[in-house]
Amino acid sequence: MNTETQPLHFYKYQGAGNDFILVDNRSLFFNSDDYEAVSKLCDRRFGIGADGLMLLQSHPEFDFEMVYYNADGMPGSMCGNGGRCIVAFAKQLRLIDRETNFLAVDGPHYAKISPEGNWVELQMINVNQINRDGEAWVLDTGSPHYVLQTQGLDTLDVYSEGKAIRNNETYGAKGINVNFVEDFGDHLFVRTFERGVEDETYACGTGVTAVALAHAAATGKHGHISTPVKVLGGNLRIDFDHHHGQFTGIFLCGPAELVFTGTR
């Protein structure tokens, strides 16, 4: 398909304010190598507007395959909220019912979805390594993340502070996603600068997952842990088990909503 000249039927989803363009590409009509077209579709002034674009494709060993692109048009690493949204999309397409196993760039994922299709609990990859960079924690939850605790997060210049860390000499051209977290006792408040979007987003699924794990490491919490997280776009929850620096059974839980459909 030439994405510039032929009509494209798309679905717009959001998960806690993290928004995505979804395309049913089981027939492989969408030219997935046309990175410029993806970038134009994600543009908020001249396109549909989104934090990223996902293709749902067939796979012989899974219910479907998730192919993800950042807003800059380039193929991205794992997107947690995108994963939750594509599960809701698969349910809408009647590919799945209450559970699914699908393939993403970081490997297989299991997820379960509410009967109404608006709440998704997505299993993330296990995390066996967590490092320090000064006062910050650094770990990979399907995408690489930098986690720094702060205060007064509601007024922090996340764009400037996050951009500087994302582009510093330590992380180079590849960069890193930067998360700032404030602990309110009964929940964590998180704001994230995302590489690929190159801006603050309303939510980042792999980011809040990284924050929850880093918080458990920093506070010495072990066993089964459930961490409520507030983001600019709403509320999420991360459930996991922590034993001796090993994080398993990690689930990113939250809403996934169809916003609208259209043809471009």
C-alpha cells in the first residue's frame, strides 16, 4: 500500500492518555518501511496525531503480532500502554476473548482483558538487573528507563530536564526514557520524557513499570507488591513479585479506550 495515495482505515486508542493509531494489517497492505508516512500520521498538527502507531499482524504461533513505531516514524522498543491498547483492539476485532498471547518486539506477552474490553492487565518481561546512575536507577522493562525520585513534580520542567538526561554523554545517540517520580505514600506520581516522541507524554507503561520496580528496590520491599501510580493521563497499577533483586510476574494494569475510528 502507498500510504500517501490510498485510503487508510485506522482506530485511535488511548491508555491513561498515552494515545496510539492502530491499523489492522493482517493482509500486510500497510508499507511498514515507510517511516516518513508513519511520522506524518502521528503528527498532531498535520496528521491524525498520536504518541505512536501500531500494526496488528498475523503470526502462526500467537494470536497476533504487535509492530510498534514511535511518533518520529522509527521502529520502537516495547510500549506497555500500546500493548494494552492493542489487546483491546484485538478484542474489538474478535480475535480474542478474555485472554491472549501475542508477540511484541521484546518477546511473547500474556494479557487478560475485562468482559467490557476497557481494562487490560498486561504481563511484562521479567527484570533481573537494575543499576544505579548517581541517585537514579536504570533498568530495562522492554524499553530502557532512567528513574529519579524528586519533589514538587507537578511544577518540574520535565521537558527540559528529561531532554538533557536523554541526550547526555552516558546514553548517547540511542538515548533513554527519563522518569521523574514523587512518593505520596499511598501512590507514586510519575512524569516521563519519552525518546522517539521526544517530549513528555501523558503516560508511559514501561516507564511506570520501571518506576515501581525501582521504588521496591530503593525501599527494600519484597514479596508480592501492588503499586498504584498516578500519571498525567489517569491511574495505573503495577503488580509484581520481588525476591532478591529478581522481579517476576510483572503486570501493567489500566484502562484502554477506543477514542474514534476514521479513514485518511
